[in-house]
Amino acid sequence: MLRLLMWMAATIPALIGAGQPADADPGSEDAGGVSGPTVESIIRYPFRTLDDLAESYATSYTALRELKVKHRRVDPVLTQSDDLYEQFLAEVMSFTTASRTEGERVSVVDFGASRDAALLRLRQEVMLQAPPGGAVLRVYASKEAMPVPVRALFNDKVSGITRWCRFIAVDAHSRSQRELRDIISHELSHAFVCASLGLESRRLPRWFHEGLALYLSDAQDIYTSQTEYGGERIAYSTSQYNEYRLMFRYLGAILGRDGVIEFVRHAIVQRSAEDALRAVMGIRDGAALLLEAERWQRTRDIAGVALVLAPAALFLYLLHRRYRWRVTRYQEDVLDLTEQVNQHLRAARQEIPEPPPGGTITTAQTVGRHHVEEACFALIDMSRLLARKGSRDEAFEGVEKARRFAPWSDRVLRAAEDAEDEINGIVV
């Protein structure tokens, strides 16, 4: 793990020339006498078929052997630059090897010909010219089945990664076909944009890269990924993903579909999301956009509070019909929790005023958000009770309602995730 953290500060200068001087040709033999692929050469390599992988594997294998011979015969101490280059070569070999683990699927997705939804939108709506070739996609049966250099890029919550713009790895364990399509589409949009811009993709901020991928792939769920834009290691939390998704949803609500596409095109062509924001929205940067998006979401939350009260009453009525033949402590607990939900939602509606344009979150709004959180916790507790009595569908519905009403709350999202794990583990 310590080695991986070193990438952020050292990978790009160390790997662009693989230890070469800044003005050296990337293919020249200057990395301590070792020649081999570089970050730039991999980003620009036009993979088209699986046969194309052999060349990258062979050159990486040769360079790695030369590097090991050098340190065995000349200098046994590995320099930081050589250490990073060795990791880079091991990753390239893992993505281009002809070997496959059990259940692994390997393909090359052509950026210009693929019918993937995200790539179609990038080509046809954003009107970006497709980079030559495509991305190498490796779908593994599980993280345990991955080669060590690839597995090191994942953590528990990561389901897909894009590495060096041309390599994609996906963990298929316990994923439905729809989920896999969403993950792959998300990562392909990363790869397309990164391969188009090369190392300049680093000039666009994190929220733009991830928000765009979420927007283009139309994924129903959030699949945390970490992506290398020419070398920087990026790992996002679920709350950050919710923020990035919210920012693009807000842009869509204000600008419309065509306006968002124009914003994206402007940002990519100019290599500046900030310039594009100022041009289309008069907003200075991503932080200001997030504030506006959260203000917009709060207004929607307030409008939605009234909508949840009627479903809650109906939900309670159906429960009463289902268990009317016996009044139990269980039913009393459900009634109590339902009343807690309604009380907190009513309190939230009273406490959260409409914020003034350009205003900030007031104390009253903070109190209101607290009431929404407490309502969600009561709803989650109710869902747990329902699951224990065999009403799993209603239990999952309750957890999902809690998520929808407080997507900005890490506490609620964690509680919802814990409740889902508990519900899935209940045997009725």
C-alpha cells in the first residue's frame, strides 16, 4: 500500500520518460540502459485486437528482465524511479498477458466502433473524435482471481478501474449483467476521454471526470472506482460520488440535455471545467457549483417531504391489514417508528426555509437536515423489524426510501448499507 501512495507524487515525472531526461524520446534507451514502453506510449497505443497485446507484453517483459539484470550485476539498490518503472511494467504485463484466470473474459473495445451507450454519446452528442484503437477490458471472476499488480489497484468498495487510459479491470463477483454493463460503460467513458486528452486529462478536475462518467453511463447505482489519469491515483468515497452525480444532475436541470453537452464539449476542448462553468453558468468553480446543486436538492427534498407522508400512511394501513388478526409488540413497535418518521419529517418541513440566492446553510436548515436524518434512521429501524417478520420486499423499500431522502448524509448511507447487509443475512 505504501508503494501505491508514492504514485501521486512520483509516477508521472518518473514514468513519462521511464527515467529519461525531460527532452528525451520516450522510446530511447536512457532509463539506466533499459528500453521499454512509457506511460505516453501506452496511452497512445492503438489497441485494436487481442493480437496487439503481444507486442506490449513482449517489450515490457524484455524491459523488466533488463532492469532486474542491471540491479543484479551493477547496482543492487533499486532507485525510486526504477522501482516505479518496475511496477509500471508489471501492470502492463498483467493487462496484456495472453494468460487468463478461471472465469476471466478479455476483449478490446474499439472507441470508434463500440455501441456502448457512453461511447455513443461521446461520439455523437459531445462530438469528440474517437482516439485510435480502443481499451483492453479484462473482467475477472473475483478480486482474488486478479494478478497481484491488478488486485493492488482495488480496495473493498472498488468494482472497476481504468489504468493508463487503455486498460480496464472489472470485478464481476456477485454482479448482475446490468450492473456489469453499468460498470463497464462508466470505465469506458473514463478511458475514452483520457485517451483523447492524454496526460492533459489531469487538467480537468476530479468532479468533472467522475460526474461525466456517471452522467454518460446512466448507471442506476453508484460503483466506486479509482482511475489513473496518466498516473494520479484517485479513490472516491460513496458520498463524493453522490456529490459528483448531484452536480451533473443540477447542470441537467438548469441547462437541459443540450446545455450539459455543450458544457462538456467546452470543458474538454479548452481543457478547463472552470472556464466552461463561467461560460455557461456564470459559476467560478466546482465548489461553487456543488453549493448551488445542494441548495437545489434541498428545495427538492422539502417538496418531497409531503409526498412521503401519504405513502407512509398507506404503508401503515397495509401492515395493519396484514397483521390485523393479532396485535403484537412488533406491530406496536412499527406504529411507534412510523410516528417517529412522520414527526421528524414534519419538523424538517417547518425548519428548512427556502435559502436566499447565493445564501449558505443556516442554523435552521442544519436542524432541518438533522430531522430528515432522524426520520431516515427510524425508517431503517422499521425496515429491520419488517425483515425479521418476513417482509423483505417492504424492508428493502424502506431502506431505499431512506437513501433517497438523505443522499447527502454519510450517516444515513452507512446505516442503510448496514441494514441491507442485515436483511440479506436474515433467514426467514
